[in-house]
Amino acid sequence: MGKEESKQVLIEELGIHLESEHNLPPLAARVFAILILTDQDGLTFEDCLIKRGASKSSISTSLNLLQQLGFINYFTKAGDRKRYFKVAEKDTFFLKKLNLSLTKIEKESEIIDKVSAYNKKFNPEKFHTNEDKREVYTKCLNDMTKTLQSTITKLKEIQV
């Protein structure tokens, strides 16, 4: 399989992953995948249109959504009125993804604590029955929190 065929297969695979991971519409996920995999400095609206073969309004909607989510941004070139789209600067994509994961885990820990406190007070038998499982799960959440915080710190240091 040649470079272009490999790229198309990877765009589709990455697109499916991005759809699922970020709850993106299929076209927006494929446009984002194209921008991730391009070897060019940025792609114009027309480039995205040609590479995806979708309608102008659909491409426009997808690019606007990706910008609003902070996944991509655009720049212009002197003497050229076109906008060039590319993946957001300074690894903000990775930081946002890690921060979202961290927030999700923190919320999970908070709700586990609330359910546990409720059961301890109003359903002590259930509280004690689930104690070992809860401790293992809580430890996992705490370990993941520490790992995410450490990784976020390291990424921020790299960006400076």
C-alpha cells in the first residue's frame, strides 16, 4: 500500500476514533483527521473541500465546529486572502484532552464519595459489602489523577 492509500485508511480509522472520543460528527472528525495528518503547513477551505468531497456548507460547518472546540485554528499569509487551517498550536489539543479526562475522573471520584457517604449513613450493610471493591476503584481513580496531573505539568513545561 502506497503513502496516499495508507493515509486514506488512517484518516478513516482516526476519524472513527475522533467521532467516538470527542463525540464529533463524522465529517468534522474526518476533516480533523486530514488536518492532523497533512504534511502541509495548513490547508485552505478549498483543500478540505477537495480532500473530503463534501458540500461547501458541510465543510464550513465542520471547520467552524472544530474551531469552536479549540481543536483547530487558522492563519493567513501576507498577500493571500485565504485562511489556512491547522491543528491548534502548542499541543493545546493534548492538554485539553488530558484536562477533560482529569475533570471526568475528579467528578467520578466526587460522586463515588457521595454515594459511599450515603450508603454508610443509610445503608451500612451495602457500604460494608462494597468496601473492598470501592477501595480498589478509588485507588485506581487516585492513581489516574496523579498520572494525569503529572503529564499535564510535563506538557506545559515542554511548551514553554
